[in-house]
Amino acid sequence: MQYVAPVAVGVLYALLMSFAREPHRRRLNAVMLAGAGAAYLSGGGLGGWEFAFTALIAYVAFRGLDSWTFIGIGWLLHTAWDVVHHLKGNPIVPFAPTSSLGCAICDPVIALWCLRGGPSLIGLVRRRRRGRRPGSGESTPAEPAGHPGTGAPVPSGSSS
């Protein structure tokens, strides 16, 4: 359970974040990353390195305001920091000795979701349910007339 629960927490995080629409979902995740970067500040046990890591994550989170890739990288950096704390520092939750290990298991789940662009898990499930009807093929709708790249003439009165 020590290893399964953190994975479930990561999936639950992505599921709950799916309720936020884009671009708010990405920006909210950047803010969450910045907060996670400061989690060890009050007693992580690694002295000035705690401030250096917080500054690094703050920069990565700032870049994450416009990039899911930076948010994913930030969660992977936090994973590494959790491992360091599990082995050498203090746990993220003082009364739970393996909490940093749990965080190190949870964070890559979140990172993978972010590196995939933070898709709405709710939307993915809905699309799968609609797309799984027997006999439904995967066809794409035709492009509208006058669309660049189709060879169709552009309607008069418009410019492209």
C-alpha cells in the first residue's frame, strides 16, 4: 500500500485538475508546482540548498505558466528532491518518516500527465465512450471550402 497509494494520489490529482479548463488548468498547475517547491523550506534539513531548490522551482514554475513541458520537468525535479530528502534530509511530513518516498512516487505520475500536455482525464473518458460504438470508423470531417491547403478557391471578398 505504501507504493500504490502515492500512484493513486497522482492520478486523483490529475483527475481533479481536469475540472479546470485550459488555459487555467496549466496556470493552476504552475502555481501548484511553485508551492510544492517550497514544501521543505521550514525544516527539510538541507540548509541553504532548500532556498536554492525553491528558487529553481520558482523559475521553472514561472516558465510553466506557458508550458506544460516546464511543469512536467518541475515535477521531475521535485521527485529528485524528494529522493534526496528520503535518503539524507527530513521527511516532507515530520510525523510520517516515509512521506518523502511517497511524494517521490506520486510526483512522476503528475509529471507524466503534465508532459502529455495535462489533458482532461474526464474529457478523455467521454471521448472514448463515444468512440467505442460498434461499427464506428475513424473518419475526419471534410475541410470547409476555401480552406488554405485544400486547393478550393477562396470565396470572393476575402483575402488570405
